[in-house]
Amino acid sequence: MTYCVGLLLNEGMVLLSDTRTNAGLDNISTYRKMFTFEEPGERVIAIMTAGSLSVTQTTIARLREAIEEPDADGETSILKAPTMLKVAEIVGNMLASVRNEVDEKMSAMRQSASASMIVAGQRRGGVMRLFLIYPEGNFIEATEDTPFLQIGEHKYGKPILDRVVRPETSLADAQKAVLLSMDSTLRSNLSVGMPLDMCVIERDACQISMRRRIEAGDEQFRAMSEAWSRALRDGFTQIEV
């Protein structure tokens, strides 16, 4: 399991993912689940993944291969696609194709594999866009009414996002919101774990503005987590029934 969250705000986008992958309590590993593609000043694309590692790794590998093909064009390469909508279509088609291949190989064992992705980015002259790609390849897009998307084990981290995230939320507050959302998930589900990967994409920058790896034992993250716990306890004691 995993937890990834992306915010689409007036000032830019904030993305956060964990790195834990497990196939049972005795088989826990760390794999990066956030992948970025850049042509600084021209376009930036970030993809976060959740689900079957065989599906997600193969999908990302084939997307990279398509970029490097000599005859790559706007129909096959996410770095040549004319719009972010087309990027979402390319990623969705690739995800669905890989998933179908893996399912065919696993059908004899009566098993299946599934995965989902969050795609975020902007091309020069276009608007920032944030998509959730489903295993079947179809997708939905973040809007002003719902300016965040989640994949994986999302239920524990959703309440704080519902309460505090708005399109006008600052990038600084947005980073705090996604980190507290992740902190709630880490406390409630052992299948989500550190280290964490976070990146910020400022509006119209068309490149990664900030990238951060948060390791287990990070003092800043620990202090924030403890402060949040104290604030919740203090708020709880002040409420009268």
C-alpha cells in the first residue's frame, strides 16, 4: 500500500508520496513512487504511483522509453504532448495496456494486478493541471471545488485536507497540510512508511521549484508531528459536549 497526495492551488502545486511497498509484514521494501520529467522553462510533469509495483514500474519505464524514441511525437511522448490533457491520455493508455498484459500473465493463478497514478504538470503557455488516472486508463481532474487528489491509503489523511485546503491556500501552508495529512496516515496504517518525497511546482515556472526527501528521524518532521498532536489534544479538551 502507499499514500500519495497532490494539491492544485492558485500559486502552484504541492505533491507528496511515501516510499513503502510491502508484500506482507515480513517483506517490506522502499521504492520511489514520485517521478519527474522536465524541460525547464518549457514543461514539467510529475507522476506519483500506487498499487502493483510490477505495473507501475513497467508503466514508468515504457513512458521513459517513449520519450527517448527517435520518432517520438505528441501522440507517444509526454514531453512532446501538446497539452496536459494529452499527457494524461498517454499515461492512462500506457497504464491500461501494462495492466492488461500483467493480468493476462497472472490469469492462470486467478490473480490480478492494479495500479493508479496522479499526474501533475504544466507546459509553457498552458495552465497547471492535476489528474488521477484509474487502473482502466480513464481519469478525473482536480477542480476549484476539489483542489486535491489522493491515491493509495487516503482515508486517514483526507479530513485535514477537506478542512484547510482551498485554491487560495499558500504554498507554505499547502506543504504543512500535506505533511500533516501524511503524518495522520503514518500513525494509522503500517503499510505506509518513510522516507517521504515532496516537490513543489510554482505556477508558470515550468520546472520543479523545490524537491525534498524526508528521512525517518527527520527532526523538522518530528517536531511538526508532535506540535500537531499537542494542538489536537488541546482542542479536544476545550470542546464542551
